[in-house]
Amino acid sequence: MIEKGSSVYSASSGDERLDRRYAWAEAALKDGDPQAAIDILDQTLAENYGFTAAWHLYGLAQEALGHNEEAATAWRQCLDLDPNDHVGAKLDLARIGALPAEQATSENFSGALFDGYAERFDSHLVGTLRYRAPVLLKEALLRHCTQTGRPFQFATVLDLGCGTGLMGEAIRAETDFLAGCDLSPRMIAKARDKLRGDGGPLYDKLATAGLTAFLSSRPDASADLVIAADVFVYLGDLAPSFHQSARVLKAGGLLAFTVQSHGGEGITVGQDRRFAHAEAWVREALVETGLNPALVEPQSTRIDRGQPVPGLIVVAEH
């Protein structure tokens, strides 16, 4: 889980004195005193107006006081200072309704976040959050293949947002050629170190790239399965990924993925800074890209704060 206030962007201003003030403000907010945090940050930003991480923290403190307009102003200042959005300001704007969720995807934030998460990713995700997406996706694919009378074997599989290779480990035995991509170089390095049962590399090809960029680099009708385990939660508008998946899939090929879901309409950004997609939105977006949602099942892939996170397991056919 990503805490709402977490930031993977450097919190350093380049001035040790101002960095100490930032740390004091961060501690004050964590201890439940957002006004004290604001008072400290007012002084800090007066001396260094371009301290992006301080503006982000300022927005969180204003939000904690219920001042959403002031929070939005601070986060827009983050984007003015850092248009590449390493602090995830667009996600926070979307959380409070100040930016459409479809426009809130921040690949730079996600990539840096998982670079810092790589060393403890497997143990935290599986042990603490009881992450089950790879197992659930494999089970769903097996059911679909059994019901449609097709072999549960895939010549070429593209693992989007492969992380350290948990999905690759689950599907490798049913795969002839496995390629993966991820925004985080450290995650890719972890996946590259993993081996399959015969001692060869788990992945036949790995790339440090975003989902749509990676898919765009693949030839038309070249894949039998595109799989995305717990990665679409970091994207707002999934239509570009669906379009590219449909293009690279062979006739009859499958797109299998998980999303977080919600009971409303469209796309939202939750307090965990992850996107949630309504089932109706997912179905409509798939159909519009020429993919048939053959299997859509409500299923939680992980635990957050002791509670199952609502989600969907989806298998769509080209």
C-alpha cells in the first residue's frame, strides 16, 4: 500500500537547515498537528519557494485541516515546479476532485516509488498485504481455457508492470516466450535475477518502460496473452493500454488483468492514491477497443488496513 502522505521524490532543498524544518513539519503532521506543520512550512517556503516536496507536504497539511482549495493550490504549485510530477501531485488533486481521474496518471511518481520499494516488495506484498493477483489471474485463465476448450499454454506472453516477477513465476510453466516491462529499473533488476525451473532466466526479455510504450514497440498480432497483475491501479484511463493490447494480440488472444473497483461510476482515485475502475467502465472500454470481456469476477487481490480491497479479475478475448 502507498500511504497518502508518502513521497518518493527527494525531500532535500539543498539546505540542511531547511531540510530540518521540513522534517519537523513532516513529524508535526504525522503527530496530528497540521497547523504546526503549516506554520513551519510557511517559514520554509518563504526562504525557498522552489522546494517542491515542501509544497506537497503543505498541501497534505491543508487537506488535514479541511482546506481543500488551499491544498489544491499547493499541489498545482508542485506541478508548476515539477511538470514531470515526481511527488504524485496529480493523484492528490484527483483524490479531492480537483482533477479528473483520467488525467491523474503519473508514471514518474510510480517508477520512483517502486524503485524505492524493490528490496522489500515481495515480502511486504505477499506477507503483509496477502497479495494474490498472480494466483487469481492464473486460476481465471485456466477456467476460461477449460470452458472454451483451448489449451492452457501460450506461445508469447507480455507481462505488463512485471515488477520483481511474481506474475512471471506463476505463468512461466504455461509460457514458451515471456517478456516483461516495468517503469522501475530496480524492479527489472530483481526480475532479471530470477530463474525458471530449468535454471534459465525467468524472463526471455525485459524492458524498463511504461506499459503503452512497451506495447507500442511490439509487432501487430504477435502475442497470445497480455497480462497485467495489479498494475492498472496506477493508471487512470486504461483505453490506450486496451487499444495497444488489442493491436498486439493475435486473433483469439487474451488480455488478463486485475483492477481495484468501486460501486459508483467511472474512475476514481482513493485515499491510497490508487485508481479504482467501475465494472461498467471496464466492460465498455474493452468493447470499444474490440476486446470481449469473457470473464469479469469480483475478487480482492490484497488486504489494506485489515480489510479486503474491492477488485475485479478480468479475462478479455480478442
